[in-house]
Amino acid sequence: MTWFFQKIPFFALMLFLSCLTCLCVQAQVMQSSATHDSADSFDIRKSSFFLPQPLPKGRYDQSVSLLYVVVPKDWTTQDITAPMISYAGKYSLPYGFNLQASLATLFISYRTTLGPFWNYSADHFHFGAGWQVVFNYGFLNQFGFTTIISGWEQQPSLLAGYSFKKMALTLRGDLYWINSIYEKQGGHTVPYTNSFLNGGSLMLTLEQRLWKNRLMSFGVKLDHLRFHIIAWPAFPVNLYRYWFPEFHLGLSF
């Protein structure tokens, strides 16, 4: 926890600079297209990926992101700042429902999610709730490891958002309940079948129009977990939960 508070100025500066950049880009776009505002019918609610809002039935949206995770020092013998690539998609259903799925990978580890969400909008305010099943998988045959790990977990979520014309903010909270973890070493499988509450997270995402209907997103996520798929080779499951941040930079289309 002390480590986290020591890092707060750096993370706050990154968030401030990113938001300032987005606002400057928006100001430049508005200034350069001032004579065309009446013809510009763009509304971020029609293009947003992260806002929890009902969408027309049969619509598919997708987002590609780079995830930058800062792993706690207690999990490793040195500082690790590991980038992951994530792809997410959602398919809209009737009555405000949609089905969402994602895949995040570090190439030696994979995290997949799948589950339904229900969404509701009141003008520029948006709310949502969802439940996803998660499968974790990792393998490592270098650096003295011959290990395969797999496991299942449940992830309930609550979301709230607010939309401007060309920008949107979404706040999301998640809980992570691990059902089982299986670790295989040298032909032997060690099961961890006692389910436990892994922890939770809180994430704030800013979406900004980039060009046409393409959006750029920047998110800051704060995790409080016992297990993370990033660090499983060094420290698969901990007795205590640790705080650590994630940064997300993405493109929605």
C-alpha cells in the first residue's frame, strides 16, 4: 500500500496529461470545423463502446486496447511493467441487453471473458449491470519454468456513464470470484478448488472522437487482488490482496 501512495503523483500526472491532450484535440477540431458545426451530426452515444446504453438489436461493436499493468514489487524480485493486448466485442440484444466477450493476452498468458449485460439510459446518463464467466490460461517453458496454469472465475460488474457530444466518461466496478485454479508442473497437476473472492477493481474510461466515427479511449484502473494472470509464473496466488494500477489505451470501431 505504501508503494501505491508513492506512485500516486506519477499516475495522477499521466491521467491529467492524457485528459488535457484529449481536451486540446477536441478544441482544435472544434475550432477548425467551426463553419461546419451545423452539418456535423456526430453524437458519441452512437459510437461509444464503453457507455452502458441500450443499442439497436443486432449491432456489433469492437475495441482493441493496449493494457499497461504495474505489478507490485512483492510479487516479483524486480519491477515489472507488462503490456497486454486486448480485444473486446459486444453484440446487442433486445430490451437493453447485450452479450460481451474479450480476450487479453501477454502471449504466455490469456484471459477470456463472456457474459450478458443489461443497460439503461436517461438522456445523457447511462447505467449498466453484467455478469461474465472468465477463463484464465497460461504456459511458460523458459527461465526454469515448465508450468501450465488454468482456472475459472466469475465477474459481476456495475457501470455508470455520462455522455457529452464528442466525449464520454464511464465508471466501472468489478468483483472477481475465483472458482478453481489448476497448476501443472512436470506432469503433475495441483488443483486449487476452494473458491475465494480474488478482489475487486474500479476503472474510469474517457472516450474521445478521433476521426469520423472512430473513438480513442484512455482508462485508469485500480485493482485490489490476490491473483493476476500477468504475474502467475512468479506468484500465482497470494494470501493477501495488493493494490496496483492499470492503464488502458484503445481504439473503438
